[in-house]
Amino acid sequence: MAETWPFTAREHELAAALAALDAPGTVVLGGPAGVGKSRLAREIARRAGSDVGIVRATASAQEVPLGALADVVSVAGPDGAPPDLADLREAVRALAHDLLVVDDAHLLDEVSAAVVHQVVSSGRARVVLTVRTGDPAPDAVTALWKDELAARIEIEPFDRDQTSTVLSSVLGGGLEARTARLLHDTARGNVLWLRHLVEGERAAGRLARLGSTWAWTGQVVLSPALDELVAARIGDLSDEQRRVLELLAVAEPLGLGMLESLAGSGPVEEVAQRGLVSVEPDGDRWELRFAHPLYGEAVRARTSVPRARRLRSELSAAFASTGGRRAGDGLRRAVLDLGSDRPLDPAVLVTAAMQASGLGDLPLAERLLRAAVEAGGGFEARAGLAHLLTYQLRSDDADAVLEEAVAEAATPQERTRALTLRVLHRHVQARTPLRSEGLVAEAEARETDGRRDPAHDALRTVFHAFDGRVDEALTLGGAVLADGSRPDHAVALAGWAVALLRSMAGRGEGLAEVVEQGISAAARSPEMAAMQCNIGFAEIVDADLQARPGAGRHRLDWVRSLSGPQAPVFVALYEGRTALGAGLPRTAAQALDACLPAFPGHGGGWGAWLVAMISRAHAMLGDVVGARRLLDEAQERRHPFLPVLDFELDLSRGWLLAAEGDLQGGIGACRRGAARCREHGTRAAEVLLRQTAVRFGDREQVVPLAELATALRTPRAQLAAAHAAALAEHDPERLLTVAGELAEAGMLLEGTDAAAQAAAVARTRHRRVLAAEAEDRARELAGRAEDACTPALREAQSPVPLSAREREVAALAGEGLTNRQIAERLHVSVRTVESHVYRACSRLGLSDRAALVAVAGVRRPRRESSSH
């Protein structure tokens, strides 16, 4: 990386500063240390030309009159006398540049500040000053903005999007979701510290490229340069103040009362007064945190292992004495015990591991469970660890622990849980999945003489759900959920399967309660604790398939509240699926792409599902090469025992074919997928496929969509039926009305296509005013939909009234395909292709098909693949 990072993500502030230099002619850039004030000032100077003067104020020169200007004027006469009026005039003349930059102007001595004030007030130069917000500055400097001689612009720390933007520019690629969040949260938008953090972690190999994205692994280790910067900001500490910070470094945050009892109220007040810690209300008490995360890293690096172990023991005892009254205190005490001299309680560790899993902190959960196993935790600890490893697709690690858990199972209930773990491992998560219904039959042959055991109903629910036997799965799983005597692992498993199926089947009434029941049960189950985000995802799918965006909002808020390192993966997953349903394909592709490193191979079913969604987003953007490559990858990743999710592959295939110009092929893929959904009973997914076929121009979906609208009564089903009817009736007014209704319901891209179809139909009927109105509406909606490039939009943008098939042929000819290749692509004869070309050219008075492409104005899909 370059010594100076590229200027990125400050374009708005740059524009405001340049405007201020025009009037009033001086700009003050204020903000905390490290946010990039000096970098912005250098960028302004770079654009100003060659006549630029630079003054850098320092603390060491602050006590010397004209000390900051020592490079341009003598700071004292021959006899050591202070500068006189002539010296001040010389200094003012010396600073008369086209542009003067004064860096860290708050450190100017009073005399230098007066000179700079005179330069500004006399108009001898345009001036840029940087000042640190909160630090005292000379009166002559503060007068500049108080007396309106200068415009003041506050430079805020980078937000998360700005951090991702600058890092993508610096690293030359996107960031994995967890990495983007962690780097931002660690540096807190301080650009200087972010730069040193990234350079240090990259040099150490902990920040490295993983596929097409960058990922950060391991713990923060401050590089020498960053350590010096942070230590300088912390400053000198007394022993008592250092103890306050060390206690916080061991277990941040801490209650004010607890910290005062352990370290004294005076030192706590002193470090707060110095801005090293923040004191914030939390319910009925006050909590202390480091004012910046890197303060804690610097303090931890200077705390010896024996001292840290003693501090952990002190804090664990303090938590024990309070009775762990607050949520999360049990987890914090267990984590403290791991690194202390206190004896370990395996039951406490297992409970804490479940809490860590629920927060998305799977590495911490694994540490706690391994410690619980070592402390004699028996079956409970091994069962939790076995499933956690299985859930993370670590099959080799999971095998040994799973075998131990099976051996530890001593009661019928434990043997059922062990069987559940074996089935999930083999049937769902294993690198090469194996059908495992036989394991249930073997267990029942041993335990119940072959009779059906209700204890295995949750597993049967999963088998039925994955195979697409919707009614059987919902009936059996519903019985498990309704039976208050079922163990937590069974309720969590059944809740997962039932919630997902109900979302795809369009039976969303009461879904939130099912999800909440499943999540609550998973949170109490050592082996299911990690499944909470999987269960919650059903509400996101349901919100999309119903087209009720508000229905998933609370679940989005929930997943964003999780704090563990796995949480950003599911945040990106939830947000990506939501964006795809909202008609924001570029946002969806970026978010979903960031999830992929967490789901290698089939990913327990996630792999193909994710990649298919990304392929669909690329096809919506017109990137046919990227969409094709991704669809092939999705097919390779397909889980062999999850046909219920194949509708995503069908959707992606339909979009790819349509994007390539084969509208009939795209319609056919959607019809076949819809037929499979009808066979399974996943009617909400069927609606989405049939609605997509309508968007491709299918006029034969009126009856099935009307039936689905009557049965489901969801906004998507009802508006899809209205769209199909309007298209079949060639009614441009109704199509335009439906377009508005679709957009208002949150289906932005569906509304775009309906408006585009209204334009095309109106044009064929020679209703030019209505066609123009509809085309304007389609263009406006497409702009809001991130400039998507759909088949309907391409048709609307064609200035001549060609038929859909003629336009297909023109598009494929424009891609360089021969008549025979076009015929193979469209599954028609070569003679039929020749006939379409001849009729279109005859109608337009053209001599060849190249002219047909040019005159028809076909907007070709992009052939370049965006990064993946």
C-alpha cells in the first residue's frame, strides 16, 4: 500500500471546503485527532496549484513567539529580543501565497496566530486551517469562525460505509462482512489509526485475501507505530489510574459501583475526566467503557499474564458477590474464570456457551465448551461441542467429539439427542451428505422394538421438510411445537423446519410466534444454540415472498443487535435477502457475496441458496457472464437432500436465460420451477416464479396466479395476479396502475417491469403520450432500483414496435450468434429465425440484421462480470 492512502470517501467535505475558499476565502477543518483533517487539507492544496504555503504548528514550538513560523521569519532579534512590528509585517508578507495551509492551528503560539489572523482579514491568501475539536486554541484562531471570517467544517470519524469504501480502494477488493464491521468498530472511524491497524494486520498475515474478499482472522495486535500513537493519546498514568484501566481491559464494560469498590472513586473519576473512559447510563446504573477500543488493546498489551489472572479472579469474585443479577453476567463470569485461578464449573461453562452462541460468538462458545469438557462436563458439554463443530462445517473435528458424545449418552433422552446430532451431521452438514432416515429406524429397532418413537418426530419433520413434503412436515412439526413436554432440542429443530416451510408455503400467519418459540428453545439447548439465526431467517424469507417488508423489520433489528464475530455474516444474509426482495440487486449482491466465505461447499444447504440469489442479482443488473458463472457454481454446490430449496436455482436460471435474450427459455424455467413448487406445496415460492414469468412477458399465468391470490391473499400474490391479467389483456393503463401499486408495496423492480411493459404495449397501440409517460415512470423506478437492466426495460427502450420474438432474435444477433446458434438457443428452426429477421427488416426497410440491431436500439446486457 502507498505511504499515503488514496483520497476516498471525503468528497462531500472536499466540495464544501473548496466552495468556502471561494467565499469567504478561509475554511477551518475541525474534528477529533486522526479523522483525516490534515489529509483533506493536503488534497485541497494538491488541487490549488503550485503556490501553496504550509505551516505546521507543534506543541514544542508553542511557547516561542512566532515559533510556528520559524521557517519563514526570524523568531528573535540579534540580541534575543522578542519579534517586533517589523517582524510581524515580514511574517504576513511571507505567508502571502495563493493558498496557505495551517495544520494543527490550535497549537499556534499567540503571535503566530495573530499573524495568520492578519493574513485572513487582509485577504492576502486563501487559507485552510485544521484544528482539533475540544482542544483550546488561541483567541486569534477561534475569532476566525466566531467573527465569520472563515467557514468551519466539522470532519466526523468515518461511518461504516465510508470505512468499507476506503478499505476497498486501498486493498483492491471487497471485505468479508465480519471483517468490514470489525475493522470499523476497532478503529471507530479514526482514519490514522485505521491505516496503521490495517497495514500492521496485513503485514502480519492476519488480514489477507480469501477468494475475492479480504478477511481478518485472529486477535488485534498493535503494531509498534500504532501502539506508540495510542499510548501517546493515553498519556502518563498513576498506579491507581492504571488499575482502573486494567480492570476495564479485563472485563469491559463494568458498572460504576463495582469499579469504584475495586479501584476507588477518585481514580475512576480522574480517568473519566481525561476522556479515557466513557460513562453511560444502562438501565438503573452507570457503566464504564473505554472511550476507544484501541485504548483497551494498548492496556492489555502492557498487563502481565500473572497480573491479568489475578484481576480476572477479583472480577469473577465481584460478579459472584452480586449474584449475577444482570443479563450476561453469567457469561462474563465464565469468561473471566477461563483465564483466572478459580476452579471451573462445567455447568456454568455450558450455560455461558449457549449465551455466546446466541450472540453469534462461536469461537468463544467453542472455548467455553472445550473447557467444560476438560472440567468433566460429560454428555452436555460434548453434545454442545459436537454440534457447534458440525454447524461450522468442521466435519473432521466434529467426528471425534460426536463419537465421544454418543458414548457418553446414558439415558433414553441423551441417546435421542445423540442420534439427532448424528443425523444432522450426516444428513445435513457432512462434506458428503448421506441419507440418514435409516439411523432413526435402527434406533427404534433397538429402543422400542421397531415401534415409532415420538421422540424422533422432530427429525422426521426435518426429513419431510427437506424433501418438500410440506403438509406432512407441517402436521408433524406442528404437533411437536404444540406439545409442551418436548425437550428444547426437539422444539428448536421442529421450529426451524416448520418456520422455513411456512414461509415458502405462504402460511405466514403466526410465523413470528413459531420463530420466537424455536429461537427461545435453541437458546436453552447446548446443541442447538447456534441455530438461532437460521430459525430467524424464515421471517426474512416470508417478508419477501409475501411482499410485506415491515414484517421482517423486527427480525432485522434483532440480528443487528447480536455482537459476536459470526453475527455480521447473518446481518449481511438478512440484509441481502431483504434488498433482493426490495429490488436493489447491486446492494443484495454485495451483501450476499460477503457471506460466502462462511459457507464453503454446500454449506449445509446455504451454499447453493446464497450463490443462486447472487446469480439472480447479477442477471437483474444485466451481467450475464457473472450470472452464468454463479449459476454454474450454485449447481455444483447444490445439497443433494434439499430439493425444497431448488426454486432459487429455477429463478436464477430463468433470469439468466432472459438476460441472455432467450425470453421463452426464461419463461420455461420459471414455469418448470413453479410446477415443482406446486408439487411440493410451497405456494409462496410458486407465486414468485409465476410472477417472474409474467415479467418476462408470459401471458398464460392469469388463471394459476388468480388461484394463488385467492388462496394466499398476500400482497405479492394479489398484485402478481393483477399484473398477469393486465398484461394478458394488453391494457397499458392497467399495467401502469399496477406498476405504481407494486412499487408502493415495496416491489420496486416488479413495478419497474410493469411500467416498462405498459410503455411497450402503448407503443404497439400507437398511444405515444401514454407510452412516453409509462417509459418515464419505468426509467424513474429503474433509477431507484440501482439501474437494473431487465428484459422488460430493454423492450421499453426499443424505439420501434418489434414483437418480443423479433427483439429476442435481434439481441442474440447483436451478440454475434449465427442463425443456427440462435435457433438452438431459442429451440426453434433455423428457418423460423430467418423468417423473424426477414419480417423485422422488411417492416423497418432494412437490408441486414446488423442494421436491425442498431435501429431497434436493443440494450445489450453487459458482458463483463463484476467481481465476485
